[in-house]
Amino acid sequence: MLARAALLAGLLASSCAWAGNQKEEALADSVRLALANAIKDARPPQPVLRDEAARQHFAQWLATMSERLKRKLPDEQLRIEFLTTAWYEATRAGLDPGLVLGLIQVESAYRKYAVSMVGARGYMQVMPFWAAVIGDSDRSKLFNMQTNLRYGCAILRMYIDMEGGSLYLALGRYNGSRGRPEYPNAVLAAWKRWEQ
């Protein structure tokens, strides 16, 4: 158990992109269309906060996460924009924003221009084939913060649905390591750091 904790701490502290090789899968036309529609809207994220309690909750979350992320993203304006976008895209896809932040921590260590050994790109380490499958084939857009987060969140949501709600299996599929515990366990452990 102690060796496992040390290994996990080493992985989380590492600055390398830990992305696996997401597999291009045959998707039903309806799934492909749903994903394409999910990433289509290019407007900047504007959180929809229905009441004062929701606004206060978001403001508290933003302040807490901003403080935690300060070492990785020292520029305050960039950090606030990043966190607002991550929150927006996560909630838009029905994901916990803390889960998305944990996944980004493991995948790219918050590096916008991270590229894995297998070619996955950006914060959420999206494989370039997704740009052709559900986008306009412009792979360079995967380094755009909002585009990368939108693709990553939409893809993770699709995998959760494909796996019947199993986050563990969906994370393995997202990383291209389905059935192996290392990656899902690393993301789930990182998620704990980003819980409010």
C-alpha cells in the first residue's frame, strides 16, 4: 500500500503527459452527430447561475480552485479563464468539475501545449483523430483551451455513457488502457484534490 501511494505521488508530481492511446472506434451516426453538436458552439463560456445561492457557490468554488491551482497557472487572469471554462464545459457535459481538473492534472499537468508520445494534445490530451471524426479536421484547434476542454469533456461523457455509467471503465477507455487500474486510479486520486 505504501509503495502504491509513493508511485501515485510520483505520477501526480510528474510533469510529463501521461496520455494513453485513445482508440478511434466505430461510432453510430447518431453518436457522431451528438458529439459534433456538443463541440460546435464556439461562444465563450458563460456560466448559467440561476440564483444567488448558485452564484455564491460558483464564486466560492472559483476562489478555492484558483488558490489550489496558483502554482501551476501563476497568471491570475489565465487561471480564472481556465477554471471558468473547465467548470462550464464539465457541467455542460454533466461531469463534476473536480473530476475534469483531476483528469487534466494526470493527463497534462495543466500544460496547454502538452503532446504525449502517441500524439494526444493539450490540457485533456485529446487524440488528433477526433478533429476529423467530430470536428472540422483542424488539429491545431486542440491547443485552444476552450476547444480542448470541450472535446475532452464531450468524449469522456460519451465513454461514461458507453460504459453504462462506470466511471472507472470510461477513464480506462479515455486513456486507451481499459481494463488496467493504474490510470483510472490515478485520476480518481487526483479528483480528491479538486473536491471542494
